[in-house]
Amino acid sequence: MKEFKKVDENDKLEIVVENINWKKKLSENIKDDDLKLCFEILAPCIGYSKASVNYKIIQRYINNKIKKGDEMSEIYSYIYSCLFGKKELNDSSVEKYYKLASNKESKLLQNIIKYTFYYDQKRKGKTYYYTFLNNFP
């Protein structure tokens, strides 16, 4: 638990909603280890009635995390469901993420994604993040 709670200040994922990273169209898929970039283009769209120009790239990114079949896959499948529902990758529609959500709900989902990304980067094969979430009351 101590290791889970310890956060390296240098690796915190933070976004400024007003930044313009979410508007920039990526020319290719996000690399598996580039969690910061994915967060910067995803988080500002959650609950803000903005459609990400990188919607399909984010969808593929999270789907690829699920397909890895490791201890984080189940968590990523829940995040996928929150953002995309039951949409398949080949579904051509694009939606806004939680456009009618309250500010509190949007911030909560952003934080869940932020810390999932952070611990995905730091876990080194450890299952403590999943165990922590799985044992929530």
C-alpha cells in the first residue's frame, strides 16, 4: 500500500483544460508507453462537450491495452466502457466523452484514467493497483 501511495512528482500526469494539445490531430497511433500524450488529448474532452479529433486513435490505444492480457487489462476494459460503451473499433461514429456529466463526475473519471496511466507506467509487473481497486468497498 505504501508503494501504491508513493507518487513520483516528476511523473505526475497533469493537464490544463485550456491547453490546445487535445485539438492537434495526430498523424499516427499513440505509442504504447506514451501515456502522457494520450492523457493530454483525452482528459480535456471528458465532460466538456468537445469531441476529440483523435477519438479513433484513443479508442485503438485503450483497446490495445486491453488486448495485452496483463493485470491491467480488466481496468482498461472498464475505462473503455466508460468512454466508448459497447462500440467496436470499426464503428465510424464519434461522440463526446460524458458531455452531460457533472464537473465532479468528469474530474473523477479524469483522475481514474490519470492514475491508471501513472501506475501502468510504474507497476513493473506488480498487481497492486488492480488489487487495490478490486478490494474497494
